[in-house]
Amino acid sequence: MARHGTGGRWRLQAALTASVGLLASTARADEARATCAATLTGRRVVVRSEARAFVSPELDRLVRLGMAGKLEVQLTLMRRRSLWFDARMDSTQVTQVLAFTRTGYLLDGRPLAEGVATLELERVAWMLDAPPEPGERFIVQVEVRLHVVTAASLGRVATWLTQGASAGTEPDDRSALTATLLRSVAEDLARGASGRCDVLRSP
């Protein structure tokens, strides 16, 4: 029984080592960037944002194997204030799903004919409470985070690898350590970036 449990722990260690190897390769990939462009027409602010270089070769391999990527996008509209912190006016959070099928990549079901080097994210619009003053200036802060591997999915892989281990071969302290490692690897495999842009007034 002890030998069987040891084998299960060895398979789990191998899985974690492979995940950490993915992390090391991902760290060498091109740096992820988030950009945006915003326009003001009357009281309406429209923002178009992009996520660039978010899908590294390693994450591309995971998505092609069937794991979905979750893009979490946080957009915040702020009013410029001289000699003081910018004033937060509105905020929107959008979640989009990146998947791979036989026909290629899809973002929320929309085919990505140009690939995943630049992901055009969902357009966001806000309506100001009142028409802006002539001298008022606004900016948009965009934060993008891509999760392909989650702690839960890694945990399922670990469970499958050790499913033959006998009961009682995984002490509570080792289970807690394994869970911590899984969360750490999942967090490090995620990619994120932030950026900001001025809101330009339409002619």
C-alpha cells in the first residue's frame, strides 16, 4: 500500500513539474499588452480595447488541447483633475471566453480570422450624466487578465493522476501543500496587463 501511494505522489509531482516548466517558458514569451481607444460624442463615451501578445505558445498549446481561456476585462472611466487624483466616474467588467475548435480560434463564438496575436475585445459604452464642459478631459483605464489553467482544473488532473492511491496516503498537511502549489502554478500561468488612453472628442 505504501508503494502504491508513493507512485501516486510521484505522478502528481511530475504533473506539477510539467506545469512549472510551462510557467518558465511562458515567462520568456513576448510581454502582454492592453491598449484602448475611446471617443466622446455628446454625452456618450465609446471604448474599443485590445489584448496583444496574451496567448504565448505554451498557452496556445493548452487551449488547442481543449482548455478554454477566460479573459477578464475591467474598464474604468475617469475625469482628469489638475493637481489631484483623477475622479472615477464609471466602471464596467466584461468576461469573454477564448476557445479553439476545428475551424480555428473563437472569442465568445466569434471566429478570429487573424489569429490571437491581437484580440479585439468587446466594445463598451457609457453615457455621462450631463454634457461635459468644454475644458473637461477624460481617460479610460483598461485591465485585462487571461486565465487558461485554473487551480480547479489542475486539481482535477492531480486527482486523476493519484486516483489509485489508497485512502490515508495523503496526510492533511500534504493535501494543503498540494492545494497551495496548484493555486500558485495556476496564478503564475495567467497573463495580465493594463493600459490607459485619452478620450478623444468627436469633431
